[in-house]
Amino acid sequence: MTQPSTVNDESVTYGLRVNGREHGVQAGWLGESLLYVLRERLGLPGAKNACEQGECGSCSVLLDDVLVCACCVLGADAVGSDIRTVEGIGQPDSLTDVQCAFLAEGAVQCGFCTPGLIVAVHDLLDRSPDADELAVREAISGNLCRCTGYGRIFAAVAAVQRERADA
Amino acid sequence: MPDGSATDTATASAAHASATRTATRSPVRGGVGSDADRPDGIPKVQGRFGFSSDAFAEGMLWGRTLRSPHPAARIRSIDTSAAEQMDGVAVVITAADVPGRATFGLDHPDQPVFAADVVRYQGEPVAAIAAVHPEVALRASSAVEVDYEELDPLVDAEAAIDAAPIHPDGNVVRHIEIVHGSPDDASGEVVVDGVYEVGMQDQAFMGPESGLAIPDGDGGVDLYVSTQWLHVDRDQVAACLGLPPEDVRVTLSGVGGAFGAREDVSLQVHLCLLALRTGRPVKMVYSREESFFGHVHRHPAHMRYRHHADRDGTLTKVEARVVLDGGAYASSSTAVISNACSFAAGPYRVPHAHVEGWAVRTNNPPCGAMRGFGSVQVCVAYEAQMDKLAAALGMDPVELRLRNALETGDRMITGQRITGVAPVRECIQAAVDLPLPDDLGGPLEFPGGTGRTADRQHVRRGVGIAVGYKNLMYSEGFDDFSTASVRLELAGDGRPAATVHSAAAEVGQGFVTLAQQIVRSELGVERVQLRAADTAISSAGSTSASRQTWMSGGAVQGACAALRTHLLERVAGQRGIDLAGARRQVLLLRDGEIHHVDEGWSVPLADALVAGPVEETYEYHHAVTEPLDERGQGDAHVSFVFAAHRAVVDVDVDLGLVRVRQITTGQDVGNALNPRQVIGQIEGGIAQGVGLAVMEEILLSQGRIRNPSFTDYLIPTALDMPQVEATLIEQPEPGAPFGAKGVGEPPTISSTPAVVAAIRAATGLDLRRVPVRPDDIALAPSDS
């Protein structure tokens, strides 16, 4: 895909490491968020653009293993970091336990918040496998969902916790 | 090609298939009644699903809309020259560049594509820009010079009825009067009055308005967009472009939620104009702030009620006056006020009623469809009245509702007899029979949550109940038909595979799942693919009014039936059987085989398809309805759906903080075609009802939106959401395909008044306005 044009005189060229792969950003505008760069320059539209001010979590990605909103990070500021997006979770032909549980429990409707939630829930369960219900609610409270009322999402998280505890 | 396909045909793997029910008509997996998996589920959890904001085309430009900062103004002049000369700007267009009809609108075209001389609401489009980069488009939009003469905005809906018109069509979009029975003569032994208000709610879907328009090089255009109704988008775009409809081809792109806000045109016309003017693909994505200005909202309501009843609690008369603020343009206000009036007395037997309703224009943001569509606002009022009446009678509020509950055969206040199932009592009983939640937990579960602001001594619990109902499908004579085609053929591996084509907009609700389930049950074919929804096929009607399960479900079922007949005729012809002369059906399609009833032989479906594919198209129409007459009477609606909710809240009365602990519900669903998806609709709808009850409101100041962001317009988070327990009331609806009723809207109707009733019970306050704000509780006058 051809990268979009830029804003004259404010362009910058740099490299980003996303999902273990090096990507080049050619003549990007300095003011572009990491979210814009991922979506519009690198062909990785999995992180979503719902509020673009860090309120909704739809653009959740991991930056050096820290969960961030990609809309609130400048693309050029992510140079040298390991970036992991939803595209780097699971394989095209094999889903992770979290992805399977979201489908089995009915946690997906329109799906716009789903990629951010998949990233956030993986992060939560990696850090706090035994998170209790309130901790789960608090961890997910940064990811807005307008379709589900969260009930099936809680069920999906609990299902993964049970499954991992039994394994 | 852009990432325009709304559906992925991959079948979900068996690892997470969880069919928990037996299909009703055939043993094939994933049929009607099962918890079949969404066909778009896997790409959605992988981040591969193509939403409209993900669309991309080589060489595309970025569009941007310039909007009025004033709610009411005259435009003296617009100078686009500086913007046009900026590097990277391809074009700047205004009203002068609209080649066709200057206006659009769902009900009637009263809204300008761009304001030319008068601005009627803050955020009204004035110009649009296409540029090489979104930042360039943004800078160009600030370089467009618009000279406004500000006017005093008309912002009071009550005053608008008689005020000087702000639009050539006048301020009253529709006035309805319902006179049922003999309201002038009727009275009751007990009378209660109330005045109620509902604030402006936003649909707040997650995926902002977005799309991609690609000129076809021949004067036409292809539009990939998020919408609820492809064909009315196409017709409005074509009219404004001055093109025949076939030159505008609309394809549904992945939709990030809708809830009514995508029924009206937002960026569709602007995008196509920019693409045709520049000859290049143009993409547009609203920011969240622009989204608040770019779509219609739920009508704010002002309602005055008087209920009359006998001492035994029998309702004798309801009087109501309902004023809906439609904002600057008509949108669907005529239908919203019709619903508000039709359902103004609630799901109760009311022998005499007088209801007057207005939908008016003001310089506030335009309002139109949102989940519940007019039924939501009046439910807040009539359910508060029922509680008031119960208190005046010294009667249990549940008992009062049970005593007056509508049932099959009763007439509603529009005079229409309810002929379908009406399990109002069962819904109420189910909601109150579910167990109550535990007592107050630890401090983290108090109102205020992890802010740890509440003090246990000041936390009070309250319980409230509410019941609501509304219509399914469009009303008052509108024929919102749906079309579907189904094709059956041999796949590469020699097995039968079906393909469904429908323009029904999948917005997250799961119609794509139901379409597959219906084909599996009807044809006994497990592999069902879905073509992208587009305007290459005739209309499916709107994804609104809880209508797609019934209407497009009916269309898919009808196409399957026609296809079955076609196949049987083919086999009969091959075998020399005279079907026309037969006195009864001798051939049946069953379990993936065609059987001869008398002779006992059968032909595998695959063999019958060797001669070639079979395809049938079916157009489904619902029963004919009629407009309300001058007394507001008439058989205006097709079918009705009911639900009851019980809410339990904990309130910190000092700080005015509310925690909704639990909502239980009994919901009339007809038959649940996919119970897992039904539960998803119920929980999601309740979340929006809870939001309206305690937090969601577009705050207006002289017509200006003060909180157009997710920082300031709050929707429920995972921490705000109560526990939800639901009982599905399954009584098949006569005449409905598979006996199923739509399930999307009822959860959003009575959940709000149930929460408000619970807050009243906890605080003893006479709360008349939703959303209930902390101030309404903490700063309430002590004598109220």
C-alpha cells in the first residue's frame, strides 16, 4: 500500500518495530499519532479510532509491554519501542484462549471495541491471572463498549481464568 | 478494493461452537434456536474485520466538513479562496456546488446538504474539503472564511409551538391528538398529576461516521459506508448529486454500532460530491467531537400527565401532553411523536385517554431515531405516574401494574386491538421473581466505587419496577418490505453450499448469524455464505424498529421456500413426476435429501444440484397498517413487544452518587432464535437504559453542545454496569416468521424508569427529570 502524503515541511522518516517486524514510516507528519501511523501508514487497522483522546481504549496496544492508548502516543515517539497490536495476538488460523472465549460467550457484537479489549484482557490476565471480579471490572473500565453491556465480556474473562487454572 | 466487506464467510471453528438447543426444523448444526456463532466473529476478535473507518484506496484524499459554530445565524458570505490555494488541498465545496437537490431528509427533504444562507443548529455543515492529508484538510477548514450574522437561537421547545418559524416548513413538524373513549366525561376516584422531562441522549456508537467514495470514471460513484439503510442513503445521495439511483452504488462497510444514529445521512452526500469533483477516492472519518454534531440524537421530552383510577386501582383515564424537541430539521420526528403518543399510556388497559403530542423545530441539534424511538421518553413519565398512583391508593406498585396489564384482545389508546401475544403479566412476574442481590458489599462496591467516597451510614438501597412496550416494524401505512435472495449450488468439494444476498445492515445485532441459521434450518445445508450487503439487490428496509429478524428473516425464509419448490420441481421433472397433478405433496426436502413420500426413494441434495445452481429472490411484506386518523385512532402498528425491569440501586444521599446494583427483566421475545444473541441485546440495551437514567445527557447551552466528547459525555463503563438477570418469555407470535419478535429495543425502554423508581424509593425524592444528576439528590430541597 502506498503511504499517504504528508504535511509539507513537517515530515519525518523513521522506523517502528510492530509485532516483531520492522516497518518504515516515510515522510510522515510529525504530529501523527501512533494510532494513525499504524492504521493509515503501516496497514495495521486493528487498533480502532473511537474517541482519539484516551477515553475509550479502542486503540489499546502494548508499548514495551505497557498497555497504552495508541491515540495518545506520537508515532515518532514510539521509535525504539516494541509495539504489539491485536494483529500480533494469535495466528490467522489459530485463536488465543481469550479470542475463543469472546466468541463462545457472545462478547462480540459490532466488534469495534473488541480488538482493544482483546489486547487489554490478554494484558490483564498475563499480569494478574487471579484478578477478582472487581479487579477485572476496573481493568476493563478503560475500554468502552456500547453494544454488550459488558456482561458477556466478564463471562469471557472468567471462562479464560477457569480454563487457565485447570490447565 | 477497500476493506469494504462487512461479512466474513469463514465458519467459526468447532472449538467454540456451543449449540445448546435443538434446531426446530432440521437436525443440521447451527440452525434456528441454537446459539450459532457469528460469521463475522473470528475476524472481529483478530482485528481483521473491515470497518468503514478502515477503508483504503490507492491515491485517496481525506475529506473534512466545516461546520457552523453558531446555532442560529445568517451567512453573509463564504470565501474559500485561501483554503483552495493551500498546498495539498484538492477542492473546497459549498452549497453552490451541489448539482442536484439542495436538501435531504429521511421523512421529507428539509435539511440542506450545506447551509447556504441560514444556519439552524451548531455544527450544521457549511463547506467540505478534500486534501492529501487529514491535517491539511483540518488547516484548510480553518482557512475558509465564513461571515456570520449571529441570531438569537430558539431553544425552548414549548415556546417553539407558537414562535416565529425558524424554517420555511414551520416549527411544528407534527401535532397529534389521540381521543380514546370519552375522555371529557370519564373520571376516577383518585387523580395524580406529574410533569416529567427527559434530556437529550446520544447513541454514542463506538465506530465514528466514516466511509470511502470512489468515482467510477463514468459520472457515477461507489460508496462504502456505515449505515442502517443502504437504499435510502442511495436515494438521498443520488437526488442531491442529480444522478439516477443506479449511478450511486452503496455497499455496507463494517458498522461500529448504530442505535438509530446511522439512519439519517451524515457524510454520505459530502463524500460522493468530493469524490466526483476531484475524480479521486475520498475517505472521511469523523472525530468523536464531530460525531456528536454529525448525527441526530434522542429527542428531549417535556411531558405533563394526569392519571385517573378507581379506588380498587383500575385505571379509568390518562391525560398526557408530550412535547418533543426535534431540533432544527425533521429527520424521523413525525414517526417518533407518533410512537410517543401511541404508547403514552403504557402497556395498560385504559378505557379513556386524551393525549396531545408535538414534535417541534428549534435551533437545538437535530433529533431522530434512537433505540426505543419515542417509547422511551413516555415510559419515563407513565411509569412514574403508576408509582404515584400506587402511593395514592396505598397499593403495591407491582399489584397495580398486574391489575391493569394489557392482554391479547385488549385495545390500546389508539383503538387498535392487540391480536398477538401480550405477556405483560408474565414479564412483570418474571422480573420480580428473580432473586434480589446481596446486601451492600465492601466499600469498593459503594456508590462512588473505587473513589471510596461513600460512607456506609449514608448509603440507602431502593428497589423500583417499570414496564414498557412498543411497536415492531414501521407503522402508519409504511410498507417497509425486505428482499433477500438465496442461491444453492455445489461447492468445489462437491457438497451443497448456500449464499444469501440481502441489503439488511448488520450493525452488530447479529442478523448475519440469523440469516445463516434460517437457511440451515430451511434447506438443511450447513454451509451458508453471506454476500456483502449492497444496493445491487432491492431494499431490506432499515435496521431499526427491532424489525430485521422479522422482516429480513421472513425474506430469507421466503427465498428458501421458493428455492425448495424450485428444487422439488427440478427433481420431479427429472423423474417424470407430475407435481401439478398431485393432490398432495409427494416430494419433500428433508435432512439434506429429497424424499418421495410414497415411493420411499430419496435423492441427495448434491445430486439435485448437478444440473446447476438454484437461486430465488423473495420480497417479504408485513401486514398492512393505516395512518392514525384525526382522533389518533387506527390500526397503525403491526405487532407489539413488551418487557418489565426491576432495578436495585444504592444511593449515597449526601453526595448524590448512585450505584445501580442489579437489573432483572422479563422480556417478551416470541421465540428466541439465538438465545446467546438475545441475552447480548438485553444486556446491551439495559446498559443504555441505565446510562439515560443516571449519567447520559448532551448538555446544551443556548443551542450549543457543552460536552461533545467521551470525557464529558459519560456512557456506562464496566464498573458502572449492574448485574443483569433475564428471563425470556417465549410465546410464539402468530404471523411472525419462526414466531420471533424483535428484541433490540425493549431492554432500553423500561430499564430507565425502573432505575429512577429505585432512586425515588431510596431517597424519597420526587425526581421528575432524567438523567438523575448528583445535584438532584444531594442538593434537593429538604421539603421535596
